[in-house]
Amino acid sequence: KQEVTQIPAALSVPEGENLVLNCSFTDSAIYNLQWFRQDPGKGLTSLLLIQSSQREQTSGRLNASLDKSSGRSTLYIAASQPGDSATYLCAGSNDYKLSFGAGTTVTVRA
Amino acid sequence: EAGVAQSPRYKIIEKRQSVAFWCNPISGHATLYWYQQILGQGPKLLIQFQNNGVVDDSQLPKDRFSAERLKGVDSTLKIQPAKLEDSAVYLCASSFGTSGGDTQYFGPGTRLTVL
């Protein structure tokens, strides 16, 4: 069974600082890893999906890496903005089933 | 393209009452998922449908929860009778395909409070 952990549970940074969010998983036979954003009272929005054969994915200011051997993924958000404040969740997929971490709640201070 | 629709957005009930949630996935998406998200935790998969068949319901408390996806389109999740620990956000998601490589699109969720 895939176990996904995200540490820390929360962090606060000043605007403009780069964000580094960590995700670890137990089963290296991962199919893919996804990063989601969740705003209060809303559903999840998919940010990036990294296939098991890939090492990273990029979209705008976002970059996510995947290291299956160490069981880790990292989401980088460059030059953070107050609008980046949200909860970020990672999820590992083994076949079709997604296993989610509890998320990291980010606050970007203006 | 319209997103995943869910209703109601909020529901408050007494324990032992019943409740139902509705989900309409993105048009053309074969796979539909129901997740339970307890405060402070990540979503947990309750049930997955492929068209109108159940792929996985291993984490669905079948003594009180039921779900159906008639005609392979919209879906209903029911809880009867509800317990205090069922208080959570119930998220519906859909994806075009059935493999783990497909992006899942989530609805806004239904926040259930059981008193």
C-alpha cells in the first residue's frame, strides 16, 4: 500500500521567495506522481503530473521533480506571490489508485 | 468545457439520518471517483467507476455507504445512517481514461457536517 507523506504541514514565506515543497512515498513502483492545489472550500486543481519514466515536469513558475529511488518528489514554485497561498497536495499513483499526502498549507505574505 | 459538478455544496444532518450527494462528471469521461476528505487529511478513495461498472470499492464502508452510476454518466453517493465520523468533504472526480496516467479533474466538493 502506497503511503505518502508531506512535511512540513504548513509554511509561511515572504512574497518573492522561492517555495520548495516536499513529498515522500513508500512504494517506488509508482506509476506517476501528481501535484494538486486546493483552495479553501474548493476542489483540487491538478498542477503537474510526472510519469514514472520522467524526472521532472515544468509549467510556468512551477517545476516538479521525481526521484523514485529515494521515494521523493519536490515541487518548486519560483518567485512566490500572495496568490500562491493554498494547500498543495501530492499523490502517488499505483496503477489507477491515487494515494494522497495530507498536504502543505502555504501562506505567502505580501 | 464544463467542469465536474456536485450538489449540494453543504449539508448538515443529525446522526442516524440519511444523505445523498450527486455528481455530474465532465462529458465524455469514462471514469468517475468519489473521495472522502476529512479535515487535515488528504482525500481517500471511496469508490471508482469505469463507465457504469465498479472498479474499486475496497475502502467504501458498505454497511452504510452506497453509490451508483446509472447509464455511466452521473453518480449518486448515499450514506444511511450517518455517523459523526462521516463529517468530511466528499469530492467527486473524473478522468477521460481508466489508467493511472490520466489526470483527474475534481469538483468543488460537498461539505457534510453530522451533528
